[in-house]
Amino acid sequence: MVSGQRRLIGLVRRAVAVLCFAAAALIVIRAGLPDRAAYEGVNVAGSRVAPLAGNAAPPLTGFTLGGQPFTLTAYVGRPVLVNFWASWCEPCAAELPALQALAQRGHVVIGVNVGEAAAIAATWLADRGVTFPNVADPDGRLAFSYRVRGLPATFVIDERGIIRRTVYGPVLTLSDLERLLLP
């Protein structure tokens, strides 16, 4: 009798779970899913920006690792690849040669060093022969505005300032990076 009661309780639990799942599915189908840009985005100068493909890129302003003022808006009119990285991140180091080669081919590559002192990051890059601009983000403010979930994170921004692609994790080859920049 006890095993029969356990089976019955198990069946009732499964039936309740199926009903709850069905109710949730109906609610989502009826109401729809929320627009991520509505809760991840911010208003900047009257327009909505969000770190999602199809939205305007969040502002990217600060100082280069050498202390020079930097703003992403200086590159409007050209596609830009923005790469968030840190020197302790092995996948970031692995993709660095491909990023440097892409920059040497004339593409705009901007690095954003997250969570480290500018002097440490600048020395690390110089030791590896990196010449493309890198922005300091010692407090993670820029990474937060782009909702970076892990390093490395790469954003392809078109000539109008719209995010076209986002890649979390390393992009190890030059040909893969060039494909990301294709319209």
C-alpha cells in the first residue's frame, strides 16, 4: 500500500509540474517576452542604447592606457571592433595576435582593459608588440555599460554606431575576425 501511495504522489507531482509549465508557456505566448533592450539599455541624449545587436552602442569614453582622452564617437563612419580583455585572461592573450594582425590590415580595433592599472596593462601590451589603441577601465565601468559577462568579449560596431555582433570568448584567427566585420 505504501508503494502505491508513493506512485500516486509522484504522479500528482508530475501532473502539477506539467500544468505549471503549460500555464507559464501560455503566459509567455500571450504576453510575449520582454525586450531585453528595455531593461538593459539606457537613454543617452534622447536615444536608446543597449549592448545588444541592432541597438546603438553604449558610450565608450575614457582615457587610453597612455593617458590620452578617448571616445568611440571619433570612429563614426568606420566599422569598429571593440575587445574587452585583461592581462590575467589566457584566452585574451591567445586572441591578441589575431587582433593585432587585424589592426595591421587597416581595421579599427579598440581594446578595453578591464580591472587593471593602466601602467600594468600598457607594459603587458608593449611586451607583446600591440599597437592598436587600448582604453583603461580600472573600475569596470565600461565593461558594465556593455554588460560584459566574461573575458574576452568582442563587439562589432558598424559605421553608424550600431552593434552588429557580440562574441563572448576568444576569436583566435584573423579570418574569423575578418568574417565578424563583414556586413
